[in-house]
Amino acid sequence: MVTVPRRFGVLRFLSTVFKVLAWMGLLLSLLTAIALAVAAPWMRNLLVEQGFRPEPLWMGPGGVVLVGLALVLAGLIGFLLLYALAEQILVQLAIEENTRMTAALLLRQDRELREHSVEERYLFR
């Protein structure tokens, strides 16, 4: 079995960082959407006490739902982009590693063929 040393440790580290950031972003967007749903009635009451009229759509229940869905959707898209970037880095590293392994196997095979051909030349003289 031929093995090749692992290279590009920084790229492997960055891939892990991107995966962690993807999960953190998704979790943060979900928590923010939940916090918005919980805090929206309190914020609306506070604005009414301060003299603001809560007529715009974003201040009503429908607006809270729309903003919450937008936050979740943005978090999901960000998650997918960051996670796909991390996986793309790993795919490219796997391709590079497999290419080096193939090259090493071909070199070994060529060496073995040359050794056998040299032995055959001396045996048949």
C-alpha cells in the first residue's frame, strides 16, 4: 500500500473553520428569529408608550413573521454557502492527494518493470 504525506494543513484548518462558521451562522440566525418573535410584542408596547404609532407592516405580527422568515432564510443560505466552500476545499485536497498517490504508484510500477527487464537481460545472455 502506497501512502503519501498529507499536505496543505492550513487549507484543512480553513475548511474546518468554514464548517464551524456555517453552523454558528445558522444557529445565530435561528436564535435571532426566535428572540425576535419573543421580543416583538414587548418592543411594540414600548414603542407605543413612547408615542410611536405601530402602523407599518414590520411592526405588526405579520411583519415579525416576515422578518423572522427572512432571518432564517438568510441563515440557511449562508450556512449552505460556507459549508459548500468547506467541502469544496476538502474535495480539491482529496483530488490532489489521489493524484500524488497515483503518481507514486506509477513510479513504483515503472521501477519494478525496469528492474525485471534488467534481470531478464542478464538471465538470457
